[in-house]
Amino acid sequence: MATVDLFAIGNALIDQEFKVSDDFLTQQNLQKGTMQLSDGETQANLYNNLLKTQNYKGQTSGGSAANTTVAFSALGGSAFYGCRVGNDDLGEIYLKGLNDAGIETSQQSISEGVTGTCMVLVSDDSERTMHTYLGITAELSDQEINFEPLKTAQWLYIEGYLSTSETARIAVKQAREIAKENQVKIALTLSDPAMVQYAREGLNELIDDGVDLLFCNQQEALMYTETDHLDDALTKLKLLSKYIVITLSEKGALIATKNNTFTVPGRQVNAVDTNGAGDAFAGAFLYALNSGMSFTQAAELAVLISSEVVSKFGARLDIPEYVELFQRYQQESI
């Protein structure tokens, strides 16, 4: 198997996206802006309710780390995605979608079971709320992951959603060991406030003795460090990661390196759907760093691409759009 720049591990989920009202979220007892795990029967009942009462926007392949990997690959990087899907139609659709995006996968990812689904509920203010049935990806383990490409990769990328799965955490531990043995840099995202709130011990296990690059948003940073100010949060996060990126929604991003802390402003867009914005940001940022761009340039490119994701429904752009945006960034930087 060819050498890849990025080796990512994450959940494999088919997204079903709906435009919903705040009243619907309240009626369903869903915490706005977070991800909630569910069983298959509850998920099916919610899906049927959504079809009857809300505005269906379509089906796409999702998963946080997968969205990041798609952005990284679409911009020109080579990538491998380790995941677990069921031996069903949705599993076939999922892996084909990654392969069509130029991402390497393994037949090891396929096993008996049901491919996971995520109801992505977008309210009028563009905030996304997710209701997830993990299906077989809840049992992601080292048996479904081909670790060979990791040995020659530049980056290992880990999504925080894996904190809820004991078998996935064991797989990540193995991946971290391989990465360290082969001088592969490690990046991790906290993923969601719900993971910080309900799966903190799992996140601690994923972070272990530290990472090279940590992604989170402002709410996650404050919650995870149990602080009220970003300066205090950074002080604590610097004990866990060499570099830190905190996204600030429409205000841009805060980046902390060894010797410097700075912000990159956001871009004014008509926000439609925040689903996948942080994922796209991470993918663009990692691609830029891996291509030799500075942290400032990486953040600027990431802000541009993530703001474009926010302006449309769905967690991903069409593949050519990533390249077009990169070219636009290069022209703006001349």
C-alpha cells in the first residue's frame, strides 16, 4: 500500500440531514448544538417523525474524522481512513464515497452488522444538533484497522467521538504507539461538547501523555479545562499539546504555538449549516501544515474553507470546490 500523508481513525456514519424548528428539538428533548447517542429503535422512530414533520435535505456520508480526511484529500493530500462499517448497502455507499474522494480504505473495515447513521438537525440559526445511532462503528477495534499505512504517514488524526467506545480507545492506543515508534505526528479533536461533558475519561485516554496538535472550539476548550477564560484554558491545554487550535465560530480561530499565540479573523458569510465546519477546518489546516505553509497561512486557508462549508447544507463541499477555494486563497495572498 502506498505511503499516505494522513492516517485518520474515526466513526463511519451516514448522515440524514433535516431542517428543523427549535420547538421540534425541545419536543424531542434534544440538547441544541450537541451530539446525542441513541439505540437503533429510537433512531428509527425519530427518523420517521422527521420525515413526517420536518424538512428533509438529503443523505451523505459523514463522520467527523472522515469529513476532515475528505477536505485533506480534496486539497491534494494523500490519506487513509480506518473505520468500521456493516456488510450492508449503507456500508458499501460509505466506503465508495471515501474511495471516490481519493481516500484509501481497507476491506478490513467491513464486518457483519449495521452501518451507523446520524440524524443531523439544522435549526433556523444554522446550528447543528446530532442524534446518532453508531451501529457497528460502536465496536470499532484494532481488528478492523490496517495499521500499515500509519508507519510511513506524516500525521495520525484521532476524533474525540471515539472516547465513548472502549474497543476504539484500545485501537487508538495501538495507533499512538505505532505513530510514536515511527515519528508520526499526532493530532486530535475534542469533537463535541457532549464528549467533554459525558466522556471526559475517554478523552483523557485518547490524549494520554499528550499530542502534537489539538483542535477544539471555544466551548469545548472552556469545558474541558473547567475554566471561564480562554487564556486560562490555553495554559492548561498547553500541558497536553505542542500546538493548539481553538475555533471561534464567525470570529475565526485562536492558534497557540510554542512561542506565539495569535488569532486569525473569520469571514462574513450567510450561515446555513454549521455541520462539518470544524471538520473541514481541521482538514484544511493539516493539509496546509503538511504542505509547508505557516500556521498563519494554515489558519487563513482553514477559515476560508470552513466558512464556505457553513454557507451550504451538508458537512462537505463538492471535491472540486476545495481546490477552487485553495486557488482563491493563493490569489488573495499574492
